[in-house]
Amino acid sequence: RFWNGVSGSLFPDIYHSEQVVSTAICTVTYTTPYKGKTKTFRSDAILKEKVSLEMLLQYYGVATIYINPKNDNQYYFDLDFLK
């Protein structure tokens, strides 16, 4: 306790700084013509700090969607670069 009190008095910026980090649950949505109709694909939920997510998406710029040719409701949004 004593050391916490002393160090807090001597170094207030280190021991009493506060940082707010906002995390959001997001999805990536992509709409495109597919087999003669407009199809929207949505990724699974992404839990990441918003600014980091935006930076990663801008940096990589491209994602792959793997679609089952027999059932376009079965697809995988490859966003492994976000992990």
C-alpha cells in the first residue's frame, strides 16, 4: 500500500492514466452479381477494436469468398488476416 501511494504521487501519469478502448461486433458485407442475380454475402461476427479493423481492411484490401456452387447460401468469407 505504501509503495502504491508513493509511486502514484511520484508518477501520476504512469499509475493513474486511463485509456478507453472501444470494441465492436462487426460484419463485412459484400453485394455482387452472382449467377444472374444480386447476392449479398456477410462474414461471421468480428470482435475487434474499430480503428484496428478499419486499418486491417484498408491494408489488405481483398478478401476471398468461397461459395458452394450447388448452394450459394453456403459460403465462407476468408478473413483470416484479421486474426
